[in-house]
Amino acid sequence: MSGFPSRFLVAASTALLLAACHTSARAQEPPEEEKPDFGEYNPNRGFLVARSDRGELSARFFTYIRYLNQKGLDPTYTDTFGQTTTLDRRQDIQFQKVTLNFYGWIMDPKLRYLLYAWTANTSQGQGAQVVIGGNMNYRFNPRLTLGGGIDALPGVRATEGNFPFWLTVDNRLIADEYFRPSYTMGIWARGEVVDRLTYRLMLGNNLSQLGVDAGELDDGLNTVSAGLIWLPTTGEFGTGGGFGDFDTHEDVATRLAAHFTTSDENFQAQPNTDLFENVQIRLSDGNSIFEPNLFGPGIQIEDATYHMFCTDGGIKYRGFSLDGEFYWRWVDNFRGPGVGTLAFDEISDNGFQLQASAMVMPSVLQAYTGYSKVISDNGDPWDLRFGLNWHPWHNHVVRWNYEYLYTHRSPVGGLSLPTQVGGTGEIFYTSFQINF
């Protein structure tokens, strides 16, 4: 199996490069953006720090302060295997995250880079609390950009690159968090197929490489993720392609998309497998499928293959938005001690999320709601949210978010998230965010 992705990659890369050479002469480049003056500030893109005929450097940052109250959760949780856990219900104030971005081009405006430093301050003292990373890409033409480095696998809408232009602040609805792939190192291609139809394709190391060193990865490039996005009416979907109609579209903006991800996963390549928050393949009761003896004495799944397909659609008009996403996931090809005695040869589940919003005061106050659910043999967890976003400077740079959240047997959670694994009950949090 490990040879197939390599042959696929070579063939795909060759075809894409030939397509690039063929179309570069006839594909019309979009007009070059007006270059800002040295030191000029562009909202959400930071300051231009330096420019010469050999390159350009810009700097920006993202951060937020969060108050979290989980005291409304039930104190204990019993999973589908009868194991009871006592929840550590939190109430705290955190300078939650700091991300410093440095980006631009070097030698050729088509050769671009992104370098960043990222901290998760709720995880002080843990291995992946500080991350230094980045990526590089070369834009041949509108049809093809090739890149490599750390990036999100394009398996769901929220990993298409629209962060932080979400209704919530730095967290997803539980179905999205449960099903999605994450960030890894790899190579990718993206561009236009035809007008208003774009693609994303990535070949990566695993579903999530944060907290995983190279020695813990297997020797096969078996993680492939792809997305196809169609914007049929206006050819765009607002600032960053995110959620909500902060831009107040006067014409109806729509999108339809499909995504698929497959990955051969090993228990060693799971970030901090003893911690719920980083495990990428879970049962709907929150348990990692790689946990020893979970399915019986002497049984441990050490290897499995993850497949996930999702489709989404959205509409924006005059400050109103409605977005829906549906997920289908199946995990099979189990390997490890005792797996031959398992009563099943596949784990399958599905789910959905819905989000709606309205600009109560144009460019100032936004109200939103969201609901998601996971449907599985190991339980049907769900969450319901109501929130407000206040934009005091009438832009995306600064916002104050308030959210009430109810979760029912949440399968996901972690120090960086407002949710806890197994949590049932009320959660309130408020975040003051700067996206400079």
C-alpha cells in the first residue's frame, strides 16, 4: 500500500506541472494588487516591514483572552464500556493563544513563504505548547500553486484556510472537531479548475503531526486529503471564505463543496495518546480506538485506516448566513494483538453541523447559533450554541465574543477547547480577540 501514494504523487505532480506549463501562456493572471507603502498597515494582514527587489516581509499576529466557566457540567461521565470518569470542571482566565506570522516572497513574487510561532498557553509545560513552523509555495498560474511544509489537511470546510473568520473563537462545533483531520507536514497543490471552481490536494505524513516526532511515523506516505469548492453565484464567499455575512452581501453568495480524506494511522503516531484532546480517531463516547484493552483483555488496535467524506453548502445575503456540513466516516483494516477476535471489522459513523447568523447591527453586532450531532453505535453526542460577536471598530481586527454552549456527552475536548470529553451540561465563555 505504501508504494501507491508515491506513484500517485509522481504521476499527479507530473500532470500538474505539464498543465501549468500548458496553461501559463494562455491563463490570464489576475491584476497585480496595488502595493502598499512601506510600513503601511492592512487590516488582518499586519504591517509591511521590508521590501526590495529581492523580497518582501510582512508581520501580523493573532491572540485572544478567554474566560471559561464549565461549572454547569455534570461532575462525572460514564462511557459505553461502563467506565466512569470524574471531570475536572474549570473556571479560569487564560491568555489563550499567541500566533506571530511572518510572510511575503523571496527572489520571485511567485515564491512565497509563511513562518510562524504559535503558543497554546493553556498547555504550559507540555511538549507542543510552543510550535515554530511554516510553509513555502510557488504560484505557477491561477491553475496551480505547489507548496510544502505544515498545513491543514483540506478534509472539511474549517481546514480550508478560513481561520479565524469563524462565528466562534478558535473552536469548532463538536461534530466538526470529532470528524475532521488536522495539521501535518506534507506537500500540496491548489488552484482553479475553471472559473468559480477550485481544488485543494495534499499528501501528508499522518492526520495530525503536532506532538509527533519523525521517528514515530511509519514509512508510508498514506495520508491523502482533497477538496473541491464551487462558488456558483458570486465567485467568492466573503472575507477569508469564512462563516457569517459580516460583509453584508447585496447579491446572494453561495458555495457547495466536497472533501475526502484517507490515512493509514499507527498508535505511535497519535499525539499524546494518553490525552483525549489530541487523538484524531475516537469512538463517539470519546475513547481512542488505540487504547489498550478497550475492546477486551489482550486486544489493542495498533494500526487502522481512516476514511472520511464530507460535503457542505452555504448561503450569505444582506448580513444573514446559513451553513450546513455533513460527515461520513469509516475506520477499517485493523491490525494489532487480538484484533482477529473483534466482533466487528469496521467502525462507521456520521454526523452534521448547522450554523446560522445575522448582523443585528451592520459591521458591529452579530448574533449566531449552531447545532451539531454525531450518530454512532457508541452514542449520539450533540451540542447547541448561541453567541454574540461585537466588533467595536467595525472590522474583523478586534471582536468580543460571548457564547452559551450546551453539550451532551461530548466526544471531544481539551485544555484549549471550551468542551470536555464526556461533558454534559452548560458552558459559558467569553473571548476578546485581536486578529492584527
